[in-house]
Amino acid sequence: MPSLKLESNIPGAVIIDGHVQGLGLIRSLGEKGIPSVVVESKNGLAQYSKYVKGHFISPEYLTDEFADYLIELCKKENLKGWVLYPTNDHIVHTISRNRERLKEYYRFTVPGLEIISRIYSKKETILAALKTDVACPETFFPEVDSDTSGKVKYPAIIKGIEGFSFYKSVGKKTLIVHDDDELSYNLQLIKKDITLDKVMVQEVIPFGPENKVVSFTAFCIEGEIKSFWAGKKLREHPIEFGTATFCQSVYTPELVEPTQRLLTEINYTGVCEVEYIMDLRDKTYKLIEINPRTWLWVSLARRCGIDYAAMIYNYTNGKNYEYPKEYEIGVKWSHLWTDFAFSLLGIIRKKYKLGSILKSYSGKVECGVFSLRDIKPFIMETILLPSIARKRNVI
């Protein structure tokens, strides 16, 4: 590991995982003169940013060995007091498990397992939502009742109570089923890899071109929302239940109060993304999940006036910060190459029309990777595009 030669003595930031969201955080902090290093288990794009002062390859995130690595990195590179920015679930869980020993070396907002467990256990999240009158899709827990006949609304989705362990065991994030026989068959297959007490079944809320997932995001202190921002997925990959490729900022005041009740119940501190979808049958937003971290298109929030990277930095360093209460709506975000590739697939499969894709790029658009002020990450993404496409089964 090369030794860092930092030009500034101010506390910096450790961005963990250098994917698109990590790049967005680095640019926000770098423009304010805050130094950043990238720690990741595999090479990502953020390392190429002009704002990055160091790049380190770590063990896998979900192991306690990763926490050991962070401690040793702090000692070797004199990073004591730097702020940790986790950007995926595995990182958050490991920091939470090792919170007491890590806080001797770093600053961060990740809460303890008593709080994180209520978020990563989708069953506990649903119970918290029901307790606070936050609407949820109808949910069935097969370990409680093995008889599914007439008890599940179809189509339904099978998912893990803890998503990251379900994906690791089953190899898929979710499974769609359309009747009792298909549900029973898939549950029997899943039982070969994971026990049913780690599985849940939810009705699929009808969605379409005009009804997409809304991400209501917030910075909280002990459950109190200080600032919030919302965006809507317009395109994603895969086309259903996927990762955003094109989004837009929206204003959803009807989500403020239920989200406040939910986060107060959980007593959450830090940045989080709470996903909802409108159920057009009863005109009610229903909770999908909570992500206790930043998300892929976090740079769009900053473009609209809500800078979560700055909030985390100032809060953990005890600095005064005036939390904004308003933001710009109608601004769009694109992960250019990914959106182009999957939009083309959508056109071929007659899910999208070329005219609507082209029209969507009118107006204000924030790009997740492309930036004239920090161009190298986009150049490297373009060079690496063939290998990225192969990994995503595009070619």
C-alpha cells in the first residue's frame, strides 16, 4: 500500500466502494476541498476522479476482516477522525457489527445493530410500518403458515427478509410467481439453499410507465428528519424491479409525515432512502424498503440543492449546518452508457419508444459519471465498456 501525501490537514473522507454513487460523493466533497480516498474490494470508476487522494483494495465487505483492514489502514495512513461513507448494504452491516471498535478510529453515522437489524430485516421493517400506520403491500411469511391457498394476492414476489443473504444463497434478488402452484414449487426449490424463516412473499403493486418507484430520501438525527429529497425512477435495468438508469426529482409532500413516523419509530440517524410505490387501486403510496445509506443517483439530490455528502461530513465533525428545506424539481439524472444500452433493449422488446427516450433528455440532466470538470472517470468507463457489458450480459 503506497503511503498518502496529503496537502491538507483537515479530516477527510473514506469512500467505501468506488461505483457511481461513490463518485458522486467524492465530487461533492472534493469541490469543497475535503480530501477523499477510495477503499473497495474490486476496481471501480471513482478511483479515476481528480479529487481522489488514494485508492486501496480491501477484503470483501461482509467479513469482519474488512473491519480489521479499515483499522490497519487508519493506523498506516494516519486517517484517524476521517469520515466513513458506506455505499452498499454489506459495508453498512459490517460497520454496524464492528461499530464500537471502528469508532475509535473513524467518524460515521452508521447506527448499531439494534437499529440496523430493524431495517435489514424486511419483516421488522414491515412490523415497524404497521405500528406507525405506514401502508405496505400485503405480505405473507411462509415459515409462519405453510398453507398458501387463498392467502396470497397474485402476481406476487418472493424476496429475502434480509436481501443480501437471500441473493447470496439463491442467486437472485427476487422471484415472481403467479399462482399457488408456482409459489409452492419455488419455495420448495428455495428450501434447498435457505430456510423459509428468511423468506417473505408480497403482492406486486401494479406499475407501469406512469407509476414508478419513488425514492424518498432523508437526513435524520435520532429519527427527526432534517432535510429530505425525492426522486422517481423513470428507467431501470432490468426493466422491472431494477437499478435506476434514468430518474427525475419530484416533490411528494404526502410521503413526509408517514416517513417521519417510521424513522422516529426506528430512531434512525444518518442518510437513508425509503422506497415507495403508488398503489393505483386505492391511491396510496406503499412502502417497499429502507436503505440506510446513500444510493446510486445521490448526485441528483446534490444537483437539486440537497447535499447529503456535506450533511454527513458536517454532522460527524460537529459543525453547524443549515439544513435546506426546499429543492429543485424536474431535474433528471442519467447513467449514460447504461441507460443507452438498456433503453435500446427496451426499444427492441417494445417496452419503450425511441421518441420518448430522446425527449426525456431535454431540460436539465445530471450525469452520474460524465462531467467536463472531472472527465477521466467517464473516459475510463468508455474504455472498459465492453467488459462491463459482458458482465451484465448485454453482449
